[in-house]
Amino acid sequence: MVLEVRRHMPRLGTRKLYQLIEPELKAAGIKLGRDGLFDYLRQHQMLIKPRRNYTRTTLYPDNLEQALDEEVSSSVRKDGNQCA
């Protein structure tokens, strides 16, 4: 069951996976809860490793000119009495 779902959605987490296969488990008479599914997947090395979110903190040369143009154009005043 798990492999069928993971074939179509390889990055699906265990909690959503459990929601999808829970009716099939009950129909087959398999008594397995969410925590039990976590343990089963851990034993068979089928848990999904979390992806790291990287924040880009440096402007690279190809983006630098565009970013500076946007910054300058947004701070240009159209009227002498207009606040920044």
C-alpha cells in the first residue's frame, strides 16, 4: 500500500500517507495507528528526510543590477512635496 502511494507521490509525508491508506488498512483488518506506521516506516528506512530550506542572503552579480534599479526606481519622488 505504501509503495503504491509513494510511487505517485514520492515526497508524501507519513501523516498524510496514513490518512490516505487508513481506509485500506481498516478494510484489510490491519490494526495500525499513525505512530505504528511511523515505527514501521522507520524500521524499513522508508521515512522521508526533510528538505532544508535555504535563505538566499547575498545578491549575485547578475541580480545585483536589477535589484539596485528596483530600489532606486521605488525611491524616486514624482512630486516635490511627495514624501519618500
